[in-house]
Amino acid sequence: MLINRSGTMVVPFMTLYLTEKLNFRIGKAGIVMAVFGAGAVCGGLLGGKLTDKIGFYPVQLCALIIGGIMFMILGQMTSFTTICICAFILSIINDSFRPANAAAVAQYSKEESRTRAYSLNRLAVNLGWAVGGALGGFVASRNYQLLFWIDGVTNIGAALLLMAVLAPTKNKATPKGINKQISPDVIMHSAYRDKPYMVFIVLTMLQGYCFFQQFSTIPVYYRSELHLSEQFIGMIMALNGLLITLFEMVVVAQLEGKRRNLYFIVYGTILMGLSFISFNILPGAASLALMSMLIITMGEILAMPFMNSFGISRSNETNRGQYAGLYTVAWSTAQVLGPGTGSQVAQYLGFRALWWFIGGLSILAAIGFKWLNIRLHKHL
């Protein structure tokens, strides 16, 4: 994950690439980001199904290799239509990795430390994000084309390490296949019939809708309204990953087991909402960007590891891919709707209206998580 995410440069800089380099309007750039999300929805469902059918290892391996090749191909596209087609295919492949990876983390960890296991995985992701964001801003200010090559090469590099270290023939903890010797009653247990989990999925979509503004409308806001440079934007985005790397594991280790997962998700979601509202109530440019990023990072640290843990805790080894797939779909649906509609609100109503709207939605999601926590507690 560290190697893979260290090359994560295309998606966070895609809106800037489309608007600055290819001269697309923000509305069109938002549509491309929405296409990424549409592919991710399909990829989440496909990855979840394949994980339960053939296992998490082959799904991760194929997604990394083919996804790396697709990043390189996408970088060669210049027309709106071909970019949308390539972005859709790439996103399907890339996001089929996510449910397989979530199932892998659950397989390699113990129940009592599972939240920390997901947090450790996120540490690798965010340390890579910090490196990728910082280097991405530097690279983007000189040659946007290199972003696609770096992302592709790191994908393939992660696949090679996966083969060398975690292949079933080289690591006993990696299953060679799916266990077929389990009772049919267990296998038939469906995530779609788990009503509390489906409510959780809807609330996750709502939260994700707000969160994905961080990678679509916020970079454009930094550039067009706050007049920050690409390099500074890259450093601000890298700070998010760096702070999570330094503090999330420590915070999660202190909090895990102290309260129910949803308790922490509620307060993390509130902080995310406040980070967007801060754009409308705090002065400054660079200082405002910094303060908002600090607040949303605090929200991430409180919410994200516990969201992963809550979802997987309701599954078993026969349907883990399905649960993880639905969780991926929730975020992917948010990736479709968030950038696509958020960019339209920014274009036609202005950024100020957008931040009030997104902040309000975040608070609404927090209220929903609170209600779910109370309801589940009553039924214990």
C-alpha cells in the first residue's frame, strides 16, 4: 500500500490537469471525476463478488497490474470522450482492489485489534499520500504527463511486492482459495438483508459525498479563489497524509474498545462538516487552507478506521467481500455524486453556497450515525 499510494498523483490533481492543462471548464472536469466514481461503483461490486468467489489475493494482484497499465494509457488521452472512457475502465479495475484489500486486512488481523489493523493500513496509505501529494505538486508544476507514468509504475511495483511477499506459496497467512466446507446457512447470509448495515451504507454515501470535495472542488477553490500555487496545494494535501501517519495509530490505540465504533464516527463526521464551513467564516488564504485541512484531518482520524471496523465486524469469512464491496460502492457512489454536483454548484452558485451546503450535509450525516448508534444499542 505504501508503494502504491506513494504514486497517487493522478486523481488528486485530475481537476487541475483538466482545467489548467487541457482547458476544460470546471463543470466538465467534474463530469470526468464523476465518471471515475461511476467506474468505482462497478469496480466495488465486481471486486466484492470476485473476492468471495476466488479470494482476495488474485483480485488485488490483477487490479494493481492492469490498473497500472491503464494509468499510462489515460495519460495519452486528450479528448473529453476518450478521457471519460479510459477513466471509467481504470476506475473499475482500480476499485475492484478495495474490497479485496479490506478482506485481506481482516484475514491477517485478530478481532480485538482489527480497528488498529485498518488504521495501520491507512497509515501506509496516508504516508504514501503525503509523499505522492508533495511530489505530485512538484511534478504537476512542471509536467502533468509524468503524473500518469508515476502512478502506473507504482501500481505495478506494488503488484510485484505482493507477489514476492504475500503469494499463497510464500506466506501461510494467505489462503490458497475459498473455503467451500462451510454450511449453506452461513454462505446465504447476505449484507443486503442486514438492515442496520444498509442504513450505515446510506449514511456513508452521504458523508463520502462531502468528503470527496477534498479531491475535486477544494483544489480548484484553492487555486481560483485563494490563489495558491500548485506546489502549495500539493504540500497542503500532503500535510493531511503526514498528520494521519503521525497521529492516527496513536489515537486509535487509545480509543479502540473504549466506546462503540459509531460513537467516534459521529464526532469525526461533525469535524469534517466544520472544516467546510470554515471556508465561509474564517479569514485568510494560506492560513485558511491550513486550518481547514487540520480540522478535516482530525475528523478523518476519528471516523475512518472505525467505519472500516464497523462494516467488517458485521461480516464473516464467506461474505466479507460482499460487505466490503458494498462499503466500496458507498464511497464510489459518493465519488460520482460529490464532484459531479459539487462542481456544478460551485460554477453556478459559487463556492460560498457550496461550502454551506456541504457543511450542512455533513452535520446531517452525523445525526444519522448518532441515531443508528442509539438504535443498535437498544437492540443489544
